Amino acid sequence: MAKNLIVILGPTASGKTKLAARLAAQIGGEIISADSRQVYRGMDIGTGKDLNQYVVDGKKVGYHLIDIVDACEEFSLFDFQQKFYDVFSRLNQRKVLPIMVGGTGLYIESILAAYDLPPAPENEKLRRSLSAKTINELQEILLSLKPQAHNKTDLEDTRRLVRAIEIETARMMNLRGKEKPVIDAAVFGIRWPRPVLRQRITLRLQERLGQKMVEEVKALHDKGISWPRLESFGLEYRFIAMYLQKKLDYQEMVKKLNTGIHQFAKRQETWFRRMEKRGIGVKWIDGDDYKLLQESVMKYLE
């Protein structure tokens, strides 16, 4: 039976978006982004939206879950899962094949493993009870609710700690989201030899700095996004925000950012390997071998 979802995953700078857009243009599919930062408006260069890649041979490829919330708004894993299901269902009704593309392993796994996530509206009573807690006390509370906290950033930021506790409290109350659609996915991963990926990461960083990525972060701050909020987005936004606050000089910023992106790519690859160990099969494509990707995908659509 033909698959009803194609997934193309890979670490940052692997070229997955370009390959996915080309595939979507060929088979009449549409892209659903699985990137935790591309949902935010105004965060374009730093998140690598590369919207020009969604035009293939003059044909526009439809895409979803990009530019859907402002940078000052919260967007949770639950929000992603629910919005994904909405888009997936609409595309199915239109007889359009969804192609999920991204590098946020948690988002991808939440769909492929059908995570049972509760809705977690703001709980003002809980927030008041947490407001006087120290960051160490908040960390202890979160870890007591979820010993295997998936996102270390949640443990370093007071606002994220409170939100994470709120979500876990809702989970403990056994709340449920909307009914999940039946998904039968074919999963493909894009990989490169590590030295090549390192070169691609460094080159892309240089390109983005040349595309005025620093100015993008400054513009976000000028629009009212606080420095702590920008730093909470990590990587490009964290280090450039530190540079703009004169906590780092330019060369320090570039060096630390480059190192941080390399480390992030390793964490992505580790997550994908762990997904495989949990039973999610991934067919790996070496580099930008579009012909192999195309042939492999078509076998699942016949």
C-alpha cells in the first residue's frame, strides 16, 4: 500500500530542503516544515528558511508551518503536532502528498511515534505558585515530573522551566489532544561524511553572515524582542545577541557560533540514530544524490 507521508530528515546544512522541494515539484507534493525555529516570522536567515528553494524550474512548491507565529509567542511541541495533523489532513483531502522536512528530531519523532501529548493552556494558579521559586527549585520540580527532560535549554531558562512544568502537569492530569490521523510514512535521511558536513556548515555560516544575519537579529530586538528571548532561540540568535550586547567581539562570536553549529549537527545525528534504535526505519541517502532519493521514494508510492 502506498505511503501517505514522505519524511526527509538530516542535520543542518545537509541540503535536505533543496532535495525535498525538488521532489515535491516533481510529484506534486507539498512541504510541511519540521523545524522548531522556522515557525517564527522575521527569523529568516538565522533559521535557514531559504524560501527561494521552494521555487523549482519556475514552479512554486507549497509549504506549511513556516512563518506562522511571531517571535514573542510561545510555540510548543503540542502546538506543532496539532498543526501538523491539521495540515496533513487538509493535504490528504486534496489528494496531495505531504513531505515533512526538517532537522528537529523531537518534532519529527512526535509524528512518527505518535506522541501522546496533552493540551497545556496557561495555568495561572500554577504559575503564581512557581513565581517565587529559584531556578534550582524549578529544575528539581521539572525533573521530578520528567526525569528524562528532553530539552536541556528548558533547564537553563526560568520562563521555559515554568512552561515545561505546566506542560508536564497537564500530562499528569491525563488530558488529550484531538484524534490522531493514521500515518504510514517512508523516512529518508540525508547524510554526508563528517569532514564534508563540517565544510558545508562553515561555508553556510559565512554565507549567512554575508546575507546580513547580524542585522536580522538587531531588527528583531528593535521590534521589541528582548535579548533573553533572542538568546533562548539558541545558536545564531544567542551568539549574535551576545555580540550585539558587546558580550563578545565579532571574531569570538563567529568562532563560538561555528563551533556551536557543529555540535548541534552531532546532536541531530545522535537523535536520528536513537530514532532508528526505537524502531523508526530510515533509508539513508549519501549527499545530494537526488536520483537515488527519487527512485527510492517512487517505490513507496507505486
